[in-house]
Amino acid sequence: MLDLIVLLILGAIVGWIASILVGRNKEMGGCANVVAGILGCVIGGFIVRYFFPDAPAVAGINLYSVVVGVIGAVLLLLVTGWFRPSS
């Protein structure tokens, strides 16, 4: 149960930071930030593990996890932004 709470908190922090960096903070709600943050941690973890096989896993709320998650979430938001209709 505690792992789920940590995952949601980390996802919220990472998603919020990534949405600010990409400039989508006003468009995204809290749930979208959490989903983007969790997926960003997964994507960022895969990318870091691919280029640095000895890198630690993204686990817990720490600076390393936040940085890796933000990198993955920014990439996710940029890629999904390509498929949005322009206004």
C-alpha cells in the first residue's frame, strides 16, 4: 500500500514539473499529471537503463528518480503534443 502512495506522489511531482517545462500546465489536470509522471518514470527508467546498464532503478522519492522521471515525462508530453490538433 505504501508503494502505491509513493508511486502516486512521485507521479504527481514529476508530471507537474514536466507539464510546466513543456508549457502545458494550464491544460493538464491533476490526474493527467499523475499519469504523465508515472509513465515518464517508466520511459525515463528504460532510457537510462539502455544507455547506462549499471544505473540504479527508479525507486522511491529521491532526486535521481525525479530527474529521470521528468526526462521521460517531458519526452512523453512532447511526443503526444505532435499528435494533438493545432488550434
